[in-house]
Amino acid sequence: MQEIIEKIDEFNKERDWDQFHSPENLAKSIVIEAGELLECFQWDSENYNKEEVCEELADVFTYCIQMAMKLDVDPKEIILKKLEKTKKKYPVEKAKGTSIKYNKL
């Protein structure tokens, strides 16, 4: 993960793009790129172009990592923390095999 963070940081510094990366702008960019990812499945969810999906997924990941960098948080740490919280909301014995929201389990 550290290598990816360093590569993204270097890429942005070379282009002087950090000035545009406010948390608000990064949040917007995450949503925009997520929309482009969804667009890959818009008309045919079974016959999608995997390469295009991977490119859009990479864009989403990149902006998410940049957001973590801007907020000075460790992506691994916040993901693991949220996973622990979600485990409590969705205990295996209640949630296994169902997509029902936690408050209706």
C-alpha cells in the first residue's frame, strides 16, 4: 500500500495537482468515477468490458487513497476499523446468505 501512496503522491506533485485536491473535490471525484464504473454495466450487466471496469475501479481507488492522504488517515486502519464495526451489525448467525439491512435482521 505504501508504494501505491508514494506513486500517487509523486504523480500529483509532478503535475502540481494537489492544489485541486480538497476533501470536497476528492469526494466529488470519487462519486463521478464510481458513476463511470457503474456505466460499464448500464445496459448489459453480463457482457461488460473487464479492462474498462478495471480502469474505472482504479480511478475510484486512486481518488479514495488521495482522500485518505488528504485527511492524513491510514487506509488500512480505517478499513479494518469499519470492518469490525460492520461485523457487529451483521453477525454471521443472522446475516449469512441474506442481503437484508442490519436493522431488519
